[in-house]
Amino acid sequence: MAEPKCPDCGVCGMEHIVSKDSVEKSKTRQPWFVVIHCDGCGYVYGAIAKHTFAQAVTAKFVLPKG
């Protein structure tokens, strides 16, 4: 089976791809995002949004007069 390989340091294996919550936090102390990186050299593979803004959506409809 093929194993992922870090493009910077060359370490191989899924066990070296780790994630960490961001230091930045929302008002409710939720991390803003998760950073996916190599535990060998710190190469960042990407970031995933963890906290998003949401607005309550209410159904808007108009009843006809009559």
C-alpha cells in the first residue's frame, strides 16, 4: 500500500500527518480552523474551517389579504 510522503522532509506514513486547532478562537472559545501539517518538519498541507458564522434564517412569506 502506498504511504503519503512529505514534500519537504520526505518522512513517510499517515502517522506523520497530524492536525492541531488554531490558536485563534471565537467568542465561544471554539477554534477558528484546524491546521493539517507534517509532525516531522511542520510543512502545512492545509487548513480547514472549524468555526463559521451563521445567521438564523426565518421563513418569510406573505399571506394574501382577503
